[in-house]
Amino acid sequence: MIVCIAEKPSVARDIARIIGATASREGYMEGNGYQVTWTYGHLCTLKEPGDYTPAWRPWALTQLPMIPPRFGIKLIPEEHITKQFAIIEKLMQAADGIVNCGDAGQEGELIQRWVMQKAQAKCPVKRLWISSMTDEAIREGFANLRDQQDYQPLYMAGMSRAIGDWLLGMNATRLYTLKYGQNRQVLSIGRVQTPTLALIVNRQKEIDNFKPEPYWVLATVYRDTTFTAVIKEEEYEDNKKEPEGDKDKKTNQKKGFSSEEEGKKAFSLIEGKPFTITNVQKKNGKELPPLLYDLTSLQVDCNRKFGFSAEMTLNIIQQLYEIKLTTYPRVDTTFLPDDVYPNCPQIMNGLFQTKFAGKAPYVDIIRPLGGKPLPKPKKVFDSSKVTDHHAIIPTGIVPNGLTDAQKKVYNLVAQRFIAVFYPECKFAQTIVTGKVEDILFRTTGKTIIDPGWQVVYAKEPMPNGDDDIKKKEEDKALPVFQKGESGEHTPTLTEKWTTAPKPYTEATLLRAMETAGRLVNDEELRAAMKENGIGRPSTRAAIIETLFKRHYIRRVRTSIAPTPTGIELINLIHEELLKSAELTGIWEKKLRDIEHQKYDARQFIDELKQQVTEIVNEVMADGSNRRITVTQ
């Protein structure tokens, strides 16, 4: 008998139906030479400190650091888990072979391997590795089962992550609670949660310490078009190349005059004098379609557009995967392998037939792609950029009976899939400079020549937020100006104030975690930095939720703010290893390298043991009498 073990009962039922195990038993399905059983996510966990030695049961500074000579696992002590494990254990003990049907990722590998170890399974093990739950994908997966040994590096990376989190979390939490908590509350420290909290606290400090400063903007209206004075004139030489300020306005162009006196002086200099166009520069540009979704970018868009939390988005896209409508969601790549390309017309056909409330939302945007082979852009199809799983895309199965939230998430994935087959958006950008006396003015405009992929989003609501408003201003169409023309104008001098940094939203926090706290807007550069991000796409939502549950952060409308407890906890931590997003990103890179057999798991654990020992010694030597004063 072959025992198949899935991660959820619903997934097990789908697999059982495909392979002919149709007889229902308690805790499993049976038939056609198979027994299909399931876990409920994690059934096993690493042992608690007190499981290794009674001396570690009570919390005591004298027992730190706690470093077991060998890590072990145990069953999670819950009744439904104990009952299901007994069934699994009995099946595995009598099995001729096992098929690991866990989610095809690091966590799925760890969950099932631990269960097999705990059940002391001795028979050969194969691995089902699929990216969608469609009947076709399951059949193909069973026809091409792989040897479990092929996934040993994935398991080693998952095991190293779990041990690393145990070493740091167990030791640092006890250390800080006993040293600084005054027996009033547990001070929870985590390998990823603490650097994430530090990002939020540091942003709040920047906001709190920000002192707004006034500046004066000199502008003028000529032919119903607003031109703004360029303060650093030397960087905008007339009749030459594109101004340097266009490349980096933040560093090369001041926002305005730093004193009202300077502004008034310039205003009086130009008042009543003619405005002359000195240069009209036009250049054509193109904007490529957005990349396909990975989990983080989907969570970001769902938070921005619908206000969904990262956890809510993950739950919904997981549901869509389990009901076969989208592919495996816990991914960090935006590419597809070349072998998916032949399936794309079939997927497109499924979207074409999709209807919500009697309307077919994708017909008009798919029709222009019909009648010819779909393009195969390198920005989409690149097998070298895909390891375990590809970007999130629809499966082509026509959806039915979706909730409103599921429709919203599905629609984002569907639109993005359609958009990548469209040509780039072509536009013409115009930069017009003018002068009054010696003061230079400038305005920009943008004209869409061919909308390309943007037609997919033509019916989207207007964007919101300062960045979007600024973009709309830059995208405005301009009248036709001729170099040398001159005329009257209406100048204005407006007092403005510098603004504080914005608090994190879940969207911007996810991006900050992805890039270890560095502000990166460019998609390609951000993708290159993912290896050093903190947390994994599949765990970031849970990390953020943990910080909420521990009352270290709170929601303020759409933003995230630290609580007084969260602020004080980060202030207490002097050890950079515990709160640096960059250092945690380096650890994350090592875990990825273990997965790809570029780094040794034992070395990673040994380094962490050393770092934990150093942290314990540093904190124990602290004679400053620091204490936490704020309680939850």
C-alpha cells in the first residue's frame, strides 16, 4: 500500500479522487492501492527547553544560553493532532511506500518530514511537486514523482530556519524578560519580528523628531500652463542635454527658496517682465507592462487598493489555489518557465469565458490578443529565474461562486496575466524651459502615443496618494510651445512647509521587509535585493500579525504605528544583531544559499550559536539598570 500525505483534508480529498482512493475511512481515504491521509499544517514542533533538561523549565539567567547538543521534535499537544497522528503513524508503519504531497515549498517540506520522522517511517519516499491543484496538474505530478532526496537541501534550509528561530527567540526572549522586564511582562524577541518592529519604531522616531521648515515656491502661469522656478540654475544649462535634476530631483533640485526674502527678491525681479521659452525638448519613451505577481507584490496591491491586510490576502490567494483557480501562492519570483508558455492560450480562453454577475470582464481586453500567437516576452518567460515555483497566474479554470474579496484578488491576478502579453505603453515626454531675466522656469508634460498594456487598466479608478497626484501632474498634456516665443505671465510666490516621512502601511512595510529596510522603487533592483530581504514571502504576513497580537504595533486608520511598549522594547535593545534589518537579511541570504547548496547548514547553526552566546554575555554584563516601564 502507498500512503500519500497532504497538508489539509481538502487537498487530500482532491488527490484521492484523482488517484482512485474513493473509500472514506477515519482520518484517510483508501482505494486503488493508495491510502491518502493529511496533516493540519504543523503536527510537530521543535522541543521546548524543558524537554531537554529539567534545569531549563524555570526561566533563569544562570541557565542562558540554552543550546541543546542535538535538537529534537515533538508532537503538538492538542487532541485533534494527537488523534490524527496516531492514524498517520499506523498507516506509515505498514506502508510499502510514501508520497509526500505537502505544499511544494520549504515549510511544506518541513511539516511532512517531521511527521515522517516522528512516525518512524522506514519505507521509500517520493515527492509530489506541483504548482497548481488542477486535476491535470495532479495527474501529471503523480506521473512524474520525484525522489525525496532531491529535496534534502530544501529540508535542511527549513530545519536551519526553525533551529535559528528557536536559538534566538528562546534565548533572547528569556534574557530580555528576566534582565529588563521587571517580572511584569514577557519581552518577546524574534529573528525577524524584532528587526521588523525596529523598522516601524525608527520610522516613528523620524516622524516625531521631524521639524517642518518653510520654503517659498516661485511659479508663474504662462499660456494657462504653470512653470516652476528652478532654484539651482547652474544645473539646468539651456539648449543642452536633459537637466540633471530630472534624474534625481531630490538631490539636485531644491524645492524652493529657503527664505521669504529671497523669494520676494526673485518675484520682484520677474514681475512685469516678459516670459520667454528658451528650450522645448521632446523625447519618446516606453513603459513595459508590470511584472507578474509574486506573493509580496500581490499583498502590496491588495493593501493599497482594497485595504486588505497581508494575512487576509495570503488566506484568500491560498483559497483560490486550493479551489484550483490560481497557481501556488507562496512564491517570490515574477517569472514563468518556458514550459508554461504552451498552456497560456488555454488559460486565456478560460479567462475569456469568465463571468461575474452575468458580465464577462475580460472579453474586451483579451480580444485584441486573439487571432495570432501570444508573444513570449523575456521579462515574463525565463526558466533560469524560476527555481521551485513560478509567478502567480490563473489556471484557466472558470471561476464560480466566489466571494467579493476572492473576486477582487482573482481579478488582480487575471488582469496582470493578460497585461504581460500586451505591447509596452509608448509616450512622448516634453520638457519646456523658460526664462524671466536670469531666473529659469520649467514644466513637463506627457502624451500617450499608444497606451499598449494600459488599456487593461483603463477602467480602473483614479489613483490616490501624493505620489500618484504628482505623477498625474507630470503626465499632463501641454500646449505646443515654440523656442523663442515670449509673452505676459502671472507669477506667484507660495509659502510651503517640508513634510515628515510617512508612517508605514502594510504595503510599504512589506516592501521594506523585502529590501531589508532600503527604499527601492525600481522593480528590477528590488527583485535583485530579495535574497537579502527579511522573512520569506510566506511568513511576512504572520510576522506582522504577531507584532499586532503582542501589542507592539497598532493600526491607525490605514497606517501602522508602534505602541509605547514596542518603542521602549526597541530602545532597550542595544545589540544590533537583534534589531538590524540588514544583518537579518544576511542571515536570510544564507538560508537561501543552504536551499541552493551554496552554504553549509551546520555552519549557519554554529554561527548562530556563537552570536546568541555573545548577545547573552553582552546583556548580562550590562550594569545600566535599564528597565521596561510601559506595560501592555
